[in-house]
Amino acid sequence: MIVKILGGGCPRCERLEKVAREAADALGKEAEFVKVKNLNDIMKYDIMETPALVINEEVKSFGRIPAKEEVMDWMQTAK
């Protein structure tokens, strides 16, 4: 599973990454975490606000930090 954190590296982006890593660990899932900081690359995902979470190229959230349980659900159903 590839998990992307879209954002410039702000504290909210770091918090989102922490929540996503905790979710993957709780599920025992192997995940590759990628930080996408380049604005042109972020714009390819058609989001309105960062931070954003992308799992296997599917945008799951943007502009907020979802709960760990929510991220776990997304990871369990990721294609």
C-alpha cells in the first residue's frame, strides 16, 4: 500500500502522517509513506486544501486530520 501525505510539511501535515502511520501499525499493514510537497504534484490530485491523504492513488481526505479509526477503515478497504 502506498500512502501519500500531500502538503508543504507544516505541523498539520506531520500530524496527518503520524495518524496514518499509527493506523497502518495498528492494522499490521506494510505501507510505503511518501511526502508530496511540490505544489504542481499536489495540484494533480484536485484537492482544495492541505493536508491531504492519498491511499493507493485515491484521495481519502483533505483539509483536515481524520481520526485514526477512519484511516484504518480506509486502509482496510484500499484497492
